[in-house]
Amino acid sequence: MEDLTERRTVVVTGASSGIGLAAAVDLAGRGDRVVLVGRDPARLRAAGERVRECCGEQPELFRADFAVLDDVRRLAGQLRAAYDRIDVLADNAGAIVLQPITTVDGFELTMQANHLAPFLLSNLLRDRIGRMVVTASGAHRSGALDPDDLNAALRRYRPMRAYGTSKQANILFTAEAARRWPEVPAYSFHPGVVRTRFGNESWLVALGMRLLPFRSPERGAETLVWLANQDRTRLVDGGYYADRRLRRPLPKAADPALAARLWTASAKAVGIDA
């Protein structure tokens, strides 16, 4: 059983705002050494200041753009150089992309930012990670994942279909990681409908966020923090959680054969051994 009484190092991606920042503040307040990863330098510095003001210690900050896989590789190298152990890796970074965009690496942006980048980062840090928590979503119900065509969303692009497919991938990745890496407990979770910066550039999404029964980022982060702290013996490795309870994702996000195919395709896409 893991000893959670000693001070831990917790890396949170997507920590500049929203669920990631709320989780970082909560975890730092509990005594963890939090490490914030974000894309925008100014917002990342502001997030670091928020953690310092709340908890009295300046967190380490690392900038990385998950739309660029070389940024992810550089980030992994920096984290490996800085920390012999990462007790918790919170793969939280994500985005809803309103238009079809192909990254410099040749992938649909939603799939890369939400799945391929955290998949690569987790693999590059595997031997340092104590446990892994992945921010998924109930939006996986709209997913249409085809591991043989990770760019399928670029044809007849629909933002929520692309987002749901990436969240389907998150759940499958977590389950397959738990199977392949039994020494690294891994969990995914649905944070609920949370008001964040997602879709800020769209009046339609902004309107929807006002009309939906949204949660605060702090409420959305509760299950992430709980999974980071709960005794492993009380959790199901590879499990999908919501409101601190084990849930059953839709069959398309719980298919072991599909998860294995996704892993192989993702490894080939990012250039690592499966």
C-alpha cells in the first residue's frame, strides 16, 4: 500500500485555470508540492501566484503546448531532470476546438491535445509515476473513435463529436495503462459540467455554459483530488469515476480490444514503442 503521509510531488497539466488550478490549490493546501504545467506563460504565472497566495509556497512552473509534440517531449525531459519521482501525474490538460485544425505533427488538434499528448507524456514519465489521474468526461457518449484513423474528425468536423472522441480515448487509455502498467494505478474521471475557459471564443458555447447546470472548478476538481489521495485498495485500477463513485462508461469506452488497438495506434502516432 502506498504511503501517502510523506510530502508528495504532484504534476498537474492544464493547471493555468479551471479544474487544474482548483486541484493544484487544493492539493497544495493539503501539503503536496504541486508542479503546474500550462500553455500560456502569463496565465501560468498567475496560476502559480494563486497557489502561492493560498498555500504559502511558490510552485514550480513548466510551459508546454500540447499542440506540439516536441513541446511534450521537452517537458518530459525537464520533469525527469527535476524530479526523481512524480507521486501523482494529473493528465488534465484539454480543449474543445471549434474548427478543424491540423497540428504541426499532422493530427487533428482535439485528438492530439486531449489524448496523444498526455499519452506521450505519461509514457515518457512511466518509470517516475506513482499514480495517474486522467480527466475524462461524460461527453465520451458522443465519441466515435476509430484507432485506424485518428484524424477522422477532420472530415465533416463537429466540435463536440471530436471532443467526445478524445474523451472516449482518455477512458480507454487509462484502462489500458492500468493493464499494461500494474505498478502504476491509473484512474479516469468525469468532473461534471464545469464552467471553464473552454470555448471562450464562441458565443454559442458561452451561452450554453450560462444555461447549463454548471459546477464551479473547485467542485469539478473534487474527484481528481479524491483519486489522488484515496488509498489504492479502495479503488479499481483503470476505473472511471464520477462524484467519487465508480461508474460504468458506455461500452465503446470499456472495450478492452478497442483500448489495445488505440494504444498501438497512439504509440505509432507519437513515435514510441507500443
